[in-house]
Amino acid sequence: MELHRRVLLIGFFIFILSASAPTLAVDIFTNPEVIVENGTACVLRCSFKTNEVVSAYITVTWYFLSNTPGNRFSKAPFAILYAYAGRVDLVKEFQDRVKFIGDINKKDVSIQINPVQFGDNGTYFCDVKNPPDFSGTQAQTELRVVLKGALPRTTTPVIVGAVCGVVLLLVLILVAVCIVIKVLHSRNDYEGCINLESTRTPPPHPTKKTEPKVEGPLSVSPPGQAQGPVIYVQLDHSGSKSSFHKMEPVVYADIRKN
């Protein structure tokens, strides 16, 4: 009851301030639904947006409406957490399990329930007042507590492993492509050098002037005299016309001009 009295008194104080100041709106955001396993930790996210600088008079209130019939929280939304001026108050049923984990300066007013119980099934309402921003619609989150092991296991490690494998494969493919391109480029450069060498015209070799060979002994003319034509004569020493095989060049005459 002490928490309810405090909430009512501060609510009356805020009402007085709102009557003397222009009314602005506070936008509040939460997750529509949260599903957790029984006995685990649960975080109920809540953030807000205000047109004014976060003041020292800002208030944060979390309400709970239980789905369990006969529960004292099932008749109407009941304030289970109230934060004001750096102080956090909790109702007795949630004192050991609910913790304020938000940062008001960062416009985060989230809470944590650890461990959750089946009696925590219900709707949670997040309300923020930042004078002179008083009006605003409460954001609500539906909490569903299920049996332990009923939720599918997270596939985050599998996804991370698959992504890492794909990235590694792409890197290997890129390295292989770079190596192939480098090898082909080097081969083209080598073939270009060979073709360039083959297209070069070899330098002309000096030709050696050959003198015509003259059969038989040569007569050397004295200097200053011109040599005339040489006549070759074949003689037959046997005296017979039939002895063809005994013919051989024996005598040649040299006719010179005087």
C-alpha cells in the first residue's frame, strides 16, 4: 500500500504541474509479445521519446495485469515498479525477482524478471512522465511463460558458422583467381618476348668472294704483260684410234701476245 500512496501523491503533483504548463506527449515503445521458458531470465524492453530534456522529475511506472484467475494482480493493472528521482520501489511479490536495468538518460526504462514463473503470465504496461511532457499512451507487452525446453533451440551458432564458412570460401576463390590471372599474365609476357626475338632480322653475314678454280698448272705472267687464252689439248700416245682409254690430257699450249 505504501507504493500505491507514493504513486498517487506523485501523480497528484504531476497533475498540478500539468495544469500550469502546456501539455506535450511522450512516445513510449515496447515489444508487443515476449515468450520465455519457465525458470529463465526475461527482459521487458521499454524506451521513450520526449520533446523535453530528461528532467529530475521524470517518473517511470510498470504495471502488471495477470492472466491467472484469482490473482490479486488480475483485477486491474497493478503498479509493481515505480522509479522517481533515482529511487526504485517494488511491490513485495517482485522485490527479489524484478530489477530496473534501464538508463533514463538514454531514454531506456527496461526491467528484468529473473527467474520468471508461470504466475508472471499476463500484460505489462510501461508508463513514462517527463514534466512538462505528461500525456502519452502506455505501451504494453504480453508475457507468455512456457515449459522449459518448449522453445526451439537457437540456431545462432549454426548461422554464424555458415556465414564464416561462406566468407572463407569466397576468400579462397578470390586468392585462386588472383593466382591464375598472375600466371597467365606472366605467360603472355614470356611469349611476347619470344615472338619479339623471332621477328628480329638476323644481321647479314659477310660473303667471301670465291675465286674460280682452274684445272692444271697455271703459268704466271710477268708483271706488265697480259695473258692470252689457254688451249687444252688431249693427245693419244698409242697411235691407234681404238685406244680411247689411254687418252689423257698431256699438253696444253699457251698463246701469248707479244
